[in-house]
Amino acid sequence: MRLRLQHLYADLGESLAELGRDHGRVRAARQRIEEALASGAVHYGINTGLGILARERIPSGDVEKLQRNLLLSHAVGVGPYLAKDICRLMLQIKIHALGLGHSGVSEDVFARLLEFSARDLIPAVPSKGSVGASGDLAPLAHLSLPLLGLGVFWDEHGREPRQAAAVLRRLGLSPVKLHAKDGLSLINGTQMMCACGAFVLERALRLALAVDILAAMSLEALQGSLKPFDARLQELRPHPGQIAVAENVRTLLAESEILESHRDCGKVQDPYCLRCVPQVHGASRDAIAYGARVLEIELNSSTDNPLVLENGDILSGGNFHGQPLAMALDFAALALAEWASISERRIYLLLEGHDGLPRLLMRNVGTNSGFMIPQYTAAALVSENKVLAHPAVVDSIPTSLGQEDHVSMGSISALKLMSVLENVEYVLAIELLTAAQALDYRLPLRPGRGVEAVHRLVRERIPHAERDRLFHKDIEAAVGLIRGRDIERCVLEAVGPLQPCQ
């Protein structure tokens, strides 16, 4: 079945269940590998060495030893382990890719990977060591080591690695034997960068709604103008994201008493962080949508090498190269960073004391610092994102003695992107706190129905502050709302669905 990014976890579950019932495509591809071996023909990685050693013919008696050695020699990852959720995605996406029937992996190896997934036996994978050349060689080697009784699994809570050999003994599972091409099929592919990218972009598609909701809250709190969101303006520059963002803000502000109260106040123009929300949010939306399309193609692709075709041909090519992902993930990092950048400017504006709001969003400042310091945190995270948004894809370094002379660095793009996402979520959490605090001072005037619903939700979880307290706890509660679906649900009940990022 085809994986869809917006339904990634459900689709992966269904795909793995289907593959557990029927190995037909895996079996057929394996048969073609066996026939190729029997013919005596030379095929890269099956009976030859790898990389610069591609011209080295491997004697038939050493073919299986080669596959084991591939895992051992390539498991050279370093650094902290990827989170268990990411490692689980790597494993599941790898199984799905092998199940497409173009890799030729042995059925017993494939069945053991399915068993690992079903039992939540998730290999722990070091985060660093891939250059995105033949895909993610080192991370995928670590992902595959437990098949041999080597490497480590995450514990059930994803906190401590456990030696795979001990875990397998306890469960009565013996290591599997690798046959021709098995090792190569396991380590070739883009599943590490794909898992990281899918994890981020699945969340980013939902985050697109949150950033529009926050902008609407801040616009109301600052008594900004709705005129820049007029549909007629957007039609004169019809970028899809821009049109969708403007429509979302108009929907969220329906029936606003705050907007009505200052309709004729004479204000000519708001600062860009309010007035240009459709253009800035929309451009990031369009970039995220591009990244999502790339990820969805990759999730449903065969990125092994060589690949087995239905007519029996075995072709060596470059589907493992991470360039499409690396570029998309670098672009996504820019898009996410800009959401945080404009959000921080709105946070700053909320603290300045505009249109009757108390400075620093507290009436009694001096002994109280108000919301001054959360803005410092937002500024620090935005500044860090500027460094992380530097593209990794342009920094190719040759490997394999020049055989792999242009590499994608896609794994670095992916790791940076995950850090950017976390920073962005925290900046948006701080805007949620400050916008809600500012809206408290606009009472008894009611904001638009969508904004009012979110404001009410925030106040159910986080109380108004009229004196300093441990704001760290408030930020953590707010980031929980940003990461969850409660905001989306309460808006849906209040005003109906918003325009999605697509």
C-alpha cells in the first residue's frame, strides 16, 4: 500500500500488517536473486565488493561472509542515539521499502525484521556517521546489527540501550544468517534521513494551523487591522499558502468584538509581523508542502542498490543518493525557522504596551519582570535557528577513495531539521502564553470565535499571571498544547475546519 505523510503512522501499521500476511513480492524478488547467482553473472554487491572495491569479484564460498562483513564494517556510527520514536520509524520504513519487492532480501531476514517491529524490539541507532551517499550506510548497519545478535535495542521506555544478544536469548530468538545481497539490501537506502524528515514534516503540516491561530490571537490582542487579510488582496498575488493563511485568519476572527471596537481608530498600518502574516506564513507553508511531497515520494520508493526488476533484470544505479531529501529538508528548516522568527517579533510587540496593554504584560512591574524573560528565550531559539538553517546539502565531501565523489549530507540536514522543529515549537509556545495574557486585558470584549476558543483552552490549562512565577512550567504546558491536537479540535468545534497545508 502507499504511505501518506498525513496518515503516516496508521499507514505504516497497515502496511506492516499486510506484509506480515503476505511475503509474495519479497519472495519473488529473492527468487530472481537466486537465479542470478546460479547463472554465474557478476552483479554489484551480490558477488562483488562495494564502493571502490566494486571490481573485486567475491568467490562463491565467501558471498555470505561478505554480507555479514558489510554490517560489521559499516556500523561505525557515533554520537548520541536517535530517539526511540525515530529508530522505530526507521525500522518500519525500511521494512516497507524492502516489502516493495525490488531489493531481493531473504525471506527469513525480512520475517525477523517484521518480528522486531511487532514486538517493539527497536534497535538503537547512533545519530552521526552518514554522509547520505549510498543512503544512510552507518545508521542502517546499526539498525540491522541485532539480526546478527549484535548491537543494542532500546528498552521499553526508550531510555536505556540493552545488548541485543541478551534480549534475543531471553526471548528464545537465534541470530539469523545473512545470504547473498542481504547485507547490502539492509544498509543501502535513505531510511534514516527519511524517518527524521517524515517525523518533522508530519508535525509541520499540523503546525501550519497553529502558527495561523497564534497570529490571529496576537493580531486581536494588539488590536491590529484585518484589512491586509482581505481576499481581494491575496488574489492579486495568488500564492496558495498566502491565500490559505489569509482565509484562516479571517475565519478565526469571525464575530470579533475587539476588531469591531477599533474599526475606525485611524490606524494606517501595522508592523510587518502582523500585516504580512499571509505572505510570510504562506511562503513557509508552500515550502513545507514541497517538502511533504518529496517525503511522500521517498516513503514509497525503492532506494536500495542494485534493484531487482520484475523481468529479472538487476540494475545498479543511484536511487540511494539522498540529494532529493537533503534539499527538501534544508528548505523545510528555512521554512520552520521563519515561522519562529516572525512569531518572536509578535511576542516582542505584545510586551511593548501597545493600545492599552500593560508593559511586559503585567500591571505591577519592577518587583515583577512580567513576560520579559520568556522573550529572551524566544530570541535565543530564533538565533540558534539561524545557524541551524545553513544548508548541509552544499557541503559535499568525497568518500570511498573518490568513487562516491558527490554526497548529499542529507542526514545532517535531517538532524538539523529536528533541532529547528523543537526550537520553533518552544517559540510558538511562548507566543501562545503572551497572546493569551494580552487577551485577558481586552476583556470583557470578546475576540473572534476561533481565537476565543483557543484562549479559553489555554486558561483551562495555564492561569493568568499578575506576579512572577516559575514560567518554565507554563512554557512546558504551552508546548504540550502546541504539539498536541487540542487546539486544532477546539478551533474545529468553534469555526469549522481551517485551510490545511497542502
